[in-house]
Amino acid sequence: MSSTTKDRLIRAAAELLEEGGREALSTRAVSAAAGVQAPTLYRTFGDKNGLLDAVASYGFKSYLEGKHALGQTGDPVRDLRRGWDLHVEFGLHQPAFYMLMYGEPRVREARREADAMLRRIIERIAEAGRLRVPVEQAAQLVHATGMGVILSFLASPPEQRDPDLLIAAREHVITAITTDSDDKADKASDIPCRAIALKAALDKEPVDALTPAEQAMLGEWLDRLAR
């Protein structure tokens, strides 16, 4: 099957998703919108789940283009705010896509790069000595809070949606996972933050002087200090 036909099917499905939500994505409707027979869709994607995976990947491609376009500043906490704002904006302006991308457990593979980008920002905060909690915990908290506030917003009637809630949620989670400032004097006395920073650095670049077993033991000790 030519890539042109596959792309046409995906674009047709994407348009139906935006216009009518997940319920609009019947194989018959997608085939008709793309101008092909239903067997063509099945030969291309295998089944409807294969089509949903392809549409989710299409949505993530657009989302990730925006993330990459943000670039990187010298302040990882600022970058986390910018990434949060873009994530929320995408979720509120593309609700059907967002629900497919983040509400379907089976499309986790398509989310892999987005999750990795969030983790890299959190790791940079850790390396700067400004992370209060372990990297994995911080990444999960940011993701869960962001997704929760978007879904809550979408479930509320438009007249009950308070934009200030989005900012309050963002600042609440950032306060929970980061130190108040990047002042070195403050960080020097903060043992958990220093332990998290060292753990992040070692995860990124293991030390040759340590055996794998020693590295694992050191990581365990640093996790204890971080808690």
C-alpha cells in the first residue's frame, strides 16, 4: 500500500476525530472520507486499533513539533513552565486528539518521546541542584497534574472554566518538586537536592571508577538521602 494512501487515511481519520470525537472514527466513515474501500483500510492498518495507533502518532508528531520549537534556555524550571503551558494549550485546543493520545493505555508507545522530553527537563532541574524529589517521582507528578487539570477543564461547562486554575496548578506542582531559587548558597545546605543532583549526573554518565554493583549501591544510598 502506497504511503500516499496511508497518509490520506490518517488525515481523513484525524479530521473526523477533530469534528466528531472518537465515536466518529468508524472504519466505514474513515474509508469513505479517504475515498477508498474498507478492505484497503484493513490491509493498511490491520484493524481499527492499528488505525487508532496511527492517528495517535499523527497527533504526537504535531505536538512534538511544538515542543521542539520551544528550544531550551539556561533555566530548566522556566523550560518546565513553557513545556507545561504548551501541553495544556494543546490539550484544550485539541481535546479529541488529547483524549486519544493520553486516554488510551494502548498508545503508550506513541507517547514515548513526549515522556522522554519531560524527563530530560526534570533531569536538567536535578543536575542544577534544584529538584526536591527523585526524577521519576517528579516526572510522574508533573504528568499526572497536567493531565488531571486538562481533563477536569474539558469536563466542566465553558462558563465554569477558570483560566487561573491552570496557572495555579502549574505553580503548585513546580513548588512541590523544585527549590525556591537557584542560589548556590541555598543549594549547598540542601542535602536531598544535592543527592538528587548527583544521582541524575551518575545516571547520565556512569563513573568508570565504580563497578556496576558499587554504582547500584551508591544509587540506592543517594535515593535514601533524597527522601
